[in-house]
Amino acid sequence: GQLDKLAKEAGLLYFGTAVDNPSLNNQNYLRVARDPAEFGSLTPANGQKWSNTQPSQGRFTYGSGDAIANIARQAGQQLRCHTLVWYNQLPGWVSSVYNRDQMQRIITAHIQNVAGHYKGRCYAWDVVNEAMEDDGRYRNNPMYRAMGVDYITHSFKIAQQTDPDAKLYYNDFNIERCCNAKINATIAMIRTIKAAGAPIHGIGMQGHSRVGMSPSKREMKETMARFSELVDEVAFTEVDIRHTKAANRRRRKRATRARLHGSCRGLFGDAKYSWIPQQYPGEGEACLWDRNYNKKPAYHSIVGLL
Ligand code: XIL
């Protein structure tokens, strides 16, 4: 086994996982999550999101994010930070702001505080998360309503000023299969914000998928090639593969195999604490360990690919 070790030997940057706070008192879970040979990188699944870090204006709380960051530090794992500006898990006091200058000041203060708190500790930051719609339009979120696309450019500039060593990522889902409307629009958006002076180093493909629905190797290679023309790094950031029943081994393997080809820079999976069962009831077997911390066939097929 030992996914991170094998990933690095194969020339990838790391193999990581997300960790959520409720899992932290579960020693069986932690034994896997803090094993640096399996996971070279940890990401707080929720702890660094706006609703956790600035629940009310000017009150910053870092307990949840710090708990995961500290585990990573103790275990010698990298920290991948997620996320600064996202329409979801965004407190109401932000989403009710419609004034451009006010929103700009709020974003500035948020990034300066949060990225400032973690300065020097984040290998990468997902600066902006999920800004595009599947049909290629900009997501009409509170930041977009107040500032238009400038909110994205602005966020990257402030993140760069605040933590100049962090790799700054744009992160989204359904941008793996080349080349749908969302991918084309994402490429256009990245060009737009770069032209406006946004420093951006990476694109994160979340990689949420379903057995039998995974993009092909060719489709993913094409996407990664196109993104690589714009940024230095491309990562799979939130890989999970949903399936309703215990899908048979062959199909599970195929889904995993398609996902791993190409020059991906990072991955994460998880076990019992995956978000999938809450969001998609009955489709919870989306990750690499089962809820008893036994490795699933998907784990072994990844090992076979690395
Ligand atoms: C999910 C978390 O895992 C859940 O615990 C939470 O309830 C909702 O958010 N895209 C993202 C992640 O970028 O932050 C989301 O994480 C899953 C979708």
C-alpha cells in the first residue's frame, strides 16, 4: 500500500485526503488519516470555510481548521487549504451585501485574516471555489452580484499579497470531461482574470464521480493539457466515486482507473466521514476505505496504477 509513497515514486506531487473535525476523536480513523505514507497532504473538509472562520463580521474562529492543520504538522504531512471564497457555507451577513465596495472590503478582510492566519503553512489555497455553472455562465452568487467577475480577480490578488508562497488554485466540479461548456467557460474565465492581473498557479478538478460515469482517460488528458496551458499545476482535489450498491469489482476498478490517468498532481479520498452519504443517501461507498477501515478494491486498484 502506501499511496503517497507510491504517488511520489510515480512522479506525482502527493496523494492526500480531506479530514473533517467529527472524525478527530476516532482513533481508528486517525491511524489511517495521519499515516504520511498513505497521505502526504491533509485538507480540512470544512474547518477553513467562511462559515467556520468568520461566522459573524469581524469575529474570526480558527479552532476547527487548526485542529486539522496541527495533525498535519505533527504527522509531517503537507496542508492543502480549502477554501477562501465560495457561495456555499457562506454566512448570511455576507450574502446580504449588494454594494460593490462593501463586498470588496469584506472579501479583502476575510482573505487577509484567514490566509494570514495560515500564512506559510498552506502548500496551496483554493482561493475561489465553484464560480461557474454547468451551462458556462458565471454562477450568480452574492460576490458576483456585487462585483461581477472582479471578485475572482480581486480574491487572487489579495491571497497573493497575504501568503505569497501558497499556490493559488481555482477549484470546481464537473470540469474533468473535456470539453463541456463548463470547461470552456472556465478556461475563458481563467484567461479573463489572468489578463486582469490575477496570480493563479493551479486548477483543481474536484473529481466527484459515479461508477460507470467516469470520464475517459482521453477526455481527462485533454482537459489537463488545456488547463496546463494556463497554470503550472492541475490537481484532482476531491475525488470520490459514488455507487448505490456494492458495485462489482470490475466496474469499481474501471471507474478508479479512468480517474487516475494523466498528469494529475493530487488526490484525496476518505472513509467513514465522506460527505457523500449525507448528500446522496445510499451512495456512500465513494472512497478508498470502508467504514471499518478495511481497504476496498478501489484502494488496491489505485496501488496498481501508481
Ligand atoms: C462538503 C463537506 O465534505 C461536507 O461535510 C459539508 O457538509 C458540505 O461540503 N465541493 C467542495 C467541498 O468544494 O468543500 C464540499 O465539501 C463538497 C463539494
